[in-house]
Amino acid sequence: MDDRAYIKSHIRTVPDWPEAGVQFRDITPLLQNPKVFRVLIDQFVHRYFDTRPDVIAGLDARGFIIGSVLAYELNVGFVPIRKKGKLPFTTVEETYELEYGSATVELHTDAVKPGDKVVLIDDLIATGGTMMAGKRLLERQGATVIEGAAIVDLPELKGSDRLRAAGLPLFTLVSFDGA
């Protein structure tokens, strides 16, 4: 079994969560097994080893898990992009639309420097709203987002299409049809 198939085989599908009709793709089994977790992280390390970004930015909250380990392995900085009200220092914020309402994410004003090359990472791309908001925050601070990365793509929800149309190259390991 190749590495991507191995990773996909360890993602749990939880039907009807958080609401009826949703097939939730749960990555926590990837994190529980040390061998699977290492294979997962190695996929991202190998992707960015030669590219060598200046910073890895992780989206709240599962992007923190993958992003911080990736930053450590690449010996680069890690920047959290958090939900509104969670960062203690001066922040910039970006609001984006959800299926039923909106949400806001924030970034410390000193998190990146103009010209920093950043990989923006999360666990999953659904509608693309969170990653697009993170991209805009980083770019407003003068950074260049060289790629968005995620473990899972849900292509049916068109988020990856929206992100690519907005000029963000994407790297994902696995995809699942069906929301």
C-alpha cells in the first residue's frame, strides 16, 4: 500500500456528524498511531524540504498539530492563525462566510515579515473559507503564501477549486467524494 492510501485508510468517517447527512472525516486516528503520524508528517516534510519556506502558518485548530510539527522538522518558524479572541497581542483579523453565518480568524501583527514565504496548512479543505481568510491575513502583512496544504480535500464542496481560482497552489494528500 502506498503512503497516501495508508494515510487514507486511517481516516475515520463519522456519519451524520455534526448534523444529518454530513460524512465527517476524522483525522484523530492519524495522530493516535505513531507510525501513521510519522508517515503523515514525512509526506509534508518531503514536500517542503527543498522549498524551505520561512514560516509554516497553521489554521485553528488541527492545522496547529500538523503545522507545528512540520515547522519543527523543517527548522522554520510556526505561526498560529486563531479564531477571534484567542490571541493575546495586537492582531489583524479577517471575516469569512460559512454555510450558516460567518467566522473571524486573527493573526498577530508581528507574526510574519514582508517577503516571508509561507506554507498555510490545515487538516481539511471543505469550502475553502478558512484557508482563504488565512491567505488574506498573511498577504496583508506582506508575506507570500507559496502554497496551501491539507491532509484531506473534499472536492465536492468546491473549496479547492475556489482557492486555486484565487491563485493559491494547493497540496493535499487524499480526497473523499461526498460531503
